Amino acid sequence: MDRPYRAAFNAAFNESLYQRFLTRFQEVVGPIEFRVAETPFFVSHELRDRLANHAREIVAELALPHNLATMKTAIPAAYAVPGMDELPNCVQVDFAVVEGPDGKLDGKVVELQAFPSLYALMTSQAEVWAEFFRDIPGLGGDWTWAISGTHEQGYDLMRRTILGDADPEHTVLVDIDPETQKTSPDFVATRNRVGIDTVCITKIIKRGRKLYRMKNGREVPIDRIYNRMVFDELEVKKAPVPFRWNDELDISWCSHPNWYWVWSKFSLPHLRHQAIPGSRYLDQVTDPGDLSQKVLKPLFSFAGSGVKIDVTPEDLAAVPPDQRHGWVLQDKIRYAEAIRMPDGNGVKAEVRVMLLRPPGSRELTPLIDLVRLSRGKMHGVDHNKGLTWVGGSVGMWPR
């Protein structure tokens, strides 16, 4: 962290500041049902660049032809969507902030996913914090969240990636029961930034190769889908999708659904980057070693569902033989206490480097850092109940 800015923020912090921040943030994006942390993460330029460079290098390794060929075998036949592009439009690389061998803060990959995340919401959260910094001694000046370029370039990258060459009216953000999703504030922020509406997958109409949605009593063609549907949620909710995933449709995707499977935890055992912890598919594990130093994860769950942080032999035995290929046994990561609270307690951080690639580009560009703060065993709601200085945050630094 950048210590002078942390000290200035902590000196000014009180509950009133936090509540005023929450009120202002929700004025911009609507009601927020998940926990928002009391502080941004003041990321040093050195740590920002380390994580962004790790993410770029990992993406380059993922894109190697032999890796792509292997990873495409993860796509289930029933979910194989035609028209897959050569690279995804959206990629998230989640780093645990750790202390590196040189004693400086660094990152170890917790997981990665070629799937959209809270791009618009994070820019909004950072902008609201920047408003409050103007009144905090020691934090005046020009603050930014943009990893690559200016704010204006970041917004342009977001628009070009989400829209491609489609008109905003013919582009929709699609999820299941979007009004009930905890991520709905990001849907509001995306509409504010990009001008697209959110549509429930069950409300889409299929006619031949074309998809439509209803708007003000008329059918509007859909040319592009900003895809926020999670496949395991589709399965659990048994949502009636109005088309088959194998159908040939006259639409483009951001990101194409196949990438959800291809670049995911499934990729980790194939990567050799220094930031990747040791990872093996469970069906290939003959000697698990010291289980106190391992984490057991299902490959295709979302938001930490099913993860075993304190692994036992019984946990391994409980996975049926025909399902063991769908789990990964990973070396446990020791988090650094990267943030210091006003009372002196330490806080752990995960930093998600969020990358975007507009159609036609061959480069995935880091846009912004989503941050999750934790004081429990894991970065999840159940492990941080009743604690302060935990939850969703954003990375910021002086421009």
C-alpha cells in the first residue's frame, strides 16, 4: 500500500464519513445489497504495475496455441456455442496480495475467468471516493483508477468492448432475474456508462436466427449480448432459455459463452507463470501431500461456492471418482496484511485485474482493479460476518 495516503485516510476516517460515502455511492448506482468496504485500496504504482504485468503475461500464456487447444476440451457439448472468437473480450485475474521473496507486496493467482465483471460499478465507486478525497487533508489532488491511460480512454475501451459495432439499442446486458441479482448496481452503472438496457434471458424472443426483446410495446432486434449469465446458476434455477446453446444465431457476444469454460480454474494446472500457485486436477493426484497447505476447489462454481479451505482426507474421498476431473487441489496462499485499520488491525486483500479487448483487437488491456477486503479465513460473506473493513472496494492511486 501507499503508506502516506493510508495514514491520511485513517486519520480522517469515522463512521459518518463511511455512511456519507455509502449514501452518495447509492445515489449513483442504486441500492447495494452486498457489503461495501470502508476504504479504497491505495495501491502503490509498483504493486499496480506488478499485478498488471502478471495479468498480461498470464493472458499471453493462456493464448498459446497448444494451451488453447487443450483448454477448449473443457467446453461441454451441450453448451458449445457457435461463433467463438480467437480471444475473449473480458478476462478477470484474481490475485491474493502476498509478501514476495523481496519483502515487497506481490500477487499470487487465486483464480481467473474469461467472463465480464463489475467494470462500470468499479469506475463509479472510484469516482465517488475521489469526490470525498477533496475534503481529506493529505488526499487532495488528482486520483485515478485507470491502469492503462486516462479515464476517458478507459471509458472508451469499455464502450468499444461492450458494444463492438452494434447500436446501444440493439445491445443488451443479459442475466437471469436481473432485478434480484446482487450485481444489479453494476447493471445501472453500465446503462449510465454505455447506454444499454438489462434483459432477463427468459424474456428474450427467438424468431428463426434472430433474437428480440420487448421495449415500450415493440419488438426490438438484439444484435449483441453483454453476457452476464453464469452457467451453474442457470442449472440451479432451471431458467427456460429461449434457444439452444448450439443454435446458429445472428448475434455477437461479449464475452462469447465458450470462454467461461476455456479460461477458468480449469486453466491453472497448465500454467507455469511465477504468480500461479501449484495446482493439480484431483483425478491426477496420487499423493496430496500436507493437506493443511492445500485448498480444494470445484472448477466451475462462482463466487467461491464449494471451496474447501481446510481440506481433510474425507473431503477428497467425498468427491466421486467420475467427478474428480472437475476439481483442482491448489497450494494454499498466505495473504499479507496489506491494509492497516485505524485501530492497528491488519486487513487482507484480493485484487482482481480486469481486462478488456474490443472486437478486432488482439490485445487484452488492464482497465481497473476490483478489490475485496477480508479479515476472515476466506474472502467471502460467510467468513467475514460481523466484521468491519471488509467487502468490496477499488484500487486507486495518484494520477
